[in-house]
Amino acid sequence: MANTQGPQGNHDPAGNTQMFRAFVDEAPRGPQQAAASSGPRIGLILGVVVAVAIVAAVAWLALK
């Protein structure tokens, strides 16, 4: 059976660790990254607020 080792002789169980690291290292840095990372966070906060409001409205209607 063939031994699966990289060019340096180090076994890479993930198979693409070097490609992933290259992708992460090429990620944009600066204002574009800050704006992009704040988008999902704002959506998450708004989702939690809406969920709490819905639960409060249902509880209010149930106790009315």
C-alpha cells in the first residue's frame, strides 16, 4: 500500500492544509473586511431582538 506523504515527507491528514492556509493568508485586510464582518453580526443581533419580541408578544397574548 502506498504511503501518503507530502513532498517534505510530512503526512497531511487533512489533505489540503497548505491550500487552506494560502487561502486564509490571501484574505482581504482593511476596511472591506471590517464592513463584511460586521454584516453577519448585525443580522444576528437583529434576529435575536426579533425572536425576543415574538416570544414576548406570544406570552402577552397567552396571558391576556
